Amino acid sequence: MFKKVLIANRGEIAIRVIRACRELGIATVAVHSEADAGSLHVRFADEAVCIGPPQPLASYLNVPALISAAEITAADAIHPGYGFLSESSEFARIVESCRLGFIGPRSDVMALWGDKIRARETARKYGLPLLPGSEALRDAEHAEAEAGRVGYPVMIKARGGGGGRGMRIVRGEGEVRRAFESATAEAMNAFKNPELYLERFIEKPKHIEFQALADMHGQVWTLGERECSLQRRNQKLVEEAPSPVMTDELRASIGDSIRHALRETGYTSLGTLEFLRDTNGELYFMEMNARVQVEHPVTEMTTGVDLVVEQIRAAAGEKLELGDTRPWRFRGHAIECRILAEDPVTFAPWPGQITEYHPPGGMGIRVDSGVFGGWRVPSEYDSLLAKLIAHAPTREQAIRRMRHALDEFIIGGIRTNIDLHKRLLELPEMMNGTHTTRTVEQLMARGRPER
């Protein structure tokens, strides 16, 4: 087992990793920018190192600074959290070359699954269902030809992308060139990789993802699925486990294919395989996220497995003892709402000082957060303030608990999306489980109801 772990991240995920390390008796090192000097993850870690000014490129994305911080504190492993460098196979390779443990998959396996086109090829090889799509697009003319072959509408996507960036919906031939050019520019700016591909676009899909976990001893588990259909601009807002539309038969079938694919490719860590579900109930593989997900708590609450602890154990080479590797049986239902610092109308980020902070509590309520009263939300980073999770024996009870928890959540001094979550949980589509990735967009188009 590792003796000291450096956490190459900030905010609530850094605190989550600190707590997991404490469970295992591992010392922790927090890194921080100048803007985060007073943050909770800095206060909670055993040691802390300032790695640069507020801008991410000069701090949390500064690989030499991160490696130096690990060396001067004698850390023997690095946990990347999510975001920042968590899916950079090059960062993982550098960590490995410095003889440090990387708490994630091997760099070569991460490169395989992180490349969207190679991931599609791998998924097809091991029996995962795919939407019709293309290889890498050479230019706009090639994109037009491939879109015609696949059939409109199509989605143009960044080969190295994520988080909704570098994606464009194209409904006809006349839209291809402009979409190709704008997606290329965005992909280059966001990922330093301008390559694109396309696949058939599903108009009103559900977004369903499967949590996987593997160790270095050939064991692979799928711990059920999460539904993440309530999204805005391809950014998830609400997640739940299990999905209200998943059948035991489909869960078992997809789980078998996932375990086979991960075992054959040598995957040894946490990972999430994302799918779209069409109106006929068919699932199609989209991509693999080779890291811990923001929404991992809903799986933890419904399986009883501490995913971050097991991720660390797997990276240290331990043989995990989770029992049967067949599909997991859920314990009740869990829902997560992402609480963001943003304007509730324009959705623009809303940095500033938190003057009052009162998180909810009670039976079945969990709050993962890195903020406190008096803390100033910086403008340089993601607007996520907290993750609010409600767990109950049934889905209806979990929704009810979440509503009460949102009513109790007080964050003063800045604007948040708490009221939006209240509206989402009142929607008939959410109550009956028919919500899709278009539901939030349709709600916004209807406008804000009068109070």
C-alpha cells in the first residue's frame, strides 16, 4: 500500500480522496494555487504545496510543478481526481516514468480508451453496441461524404474531447462545413487535438453509464448503471442509480460485454462506460471515462462500495475482495444534484464570497463539498460548489428526500442553481422516468413560471 499520496486536484474531489486515504492509513499532500491557499482541501491534508498562480495552466495543469511537489514531499503516488489531468495518458506516462504510482489505469490503456475512435473500435471488437459512425475526418468534404453515408442528423465530435466541447449537431448537408470548422477550432483550443469524427445523432436519448472496477489480478466488476439524462449543453445536472428504465436482462448483457472488454484490454482501475438509449430501448456505446466520475456517490450509496478506496487499493496492486463479479444488486435508490455557482437565468458562472453556508442533513442525505461560509468562490475554475445526494429505499422516496434537502440548502452571497433543481424534480417526466437529454432544454424554452 502507498504511504503518501499527492492529490493533483482541488475542491470537493480532493477532500473525497483525502477521506479515502485516511480510511487506508495513507498520508496526503494537497497541492494548491495561490487562489486556493485557504481552501478546505489544503487545511485537511497532512501537507500542502503551492504550485503556482490561479490560472490552471500555471498550477493544476503544470506537470513539472506537480511532479516536483511529489518529489519534495516524498509522495509515492499521485491521485488525479477528475477533470484537469485525470484523463491525460501523457501525464500518467510521466508519473510512471518518475517511478510514482498513478491512481488510475496504465498510461497505454488510458490512451487506448481515451481516444474516442480507438475506443469505438475496441468496443466493437468486444461486442459492445455502437451507433453508425466514421473514422477520423480528413476535412469538411470528407465530413459531408461520411454524414451522407451515415444519414442525418449526425453529431460531429472531438476525437480527444469530453465535457460537451467540440460537439456539433448537423441536420443537413448545408450545415456540415460550418459545424466542422467551428468544432475543429473548439477541439484544438480545448484539447490541443483538432481531429474529429461523427456518428448518428439520436434526437431524444437517455444517457446511461455503467460503473466498472478492475484490479491487477484479472477481476472486473460492473457495479450497475447511473442515469444522467438531465443535462444542459451536454453538462450533467442530475444523476441517479439505478436507471428507472433499465431491465435486469439488459444490465446483465451489457455488464458481461464490459467485463470482457476491460479484462482483455488490461484495464485496472475505476472506469465509466457511457451509452445512449434510444426510444426503442437499445443502448449504444459512446465513450469511456478512465477516472472517478463526479457522480460516483450515487453508486456508492446504492452498492455500499467505497469506490475511491477500492480505486487506491487496485492501483497499489492489492487483490480486491468484492465477491461475485456478476451484475451488482442495488440497495435502494440514490439521486445526486450538482449545486453550481451560476446565474439561474443566464447560467453564467457567479464567483464571489459565500456569506452564509448551511448544508442539509437527515436520514439518507449526503453532501460532498469543498466550500464554507466566508470562502470566496474563485473565477478561474469550475463552478461546482457541492454535490447533494439523497438515498432511500425507493425512487419516489429518494426524490422526496432530495426536495426537502434542497429546501434546507442555504448558500448566501452568490447565486446558485438550487431553484433549477427544485423545478427539475417537479417535472412529470422526472417523476415517471421518461426524461431525456432534451428535457432541461425544453424546460428552459418554456420559460420561468411566475411565482
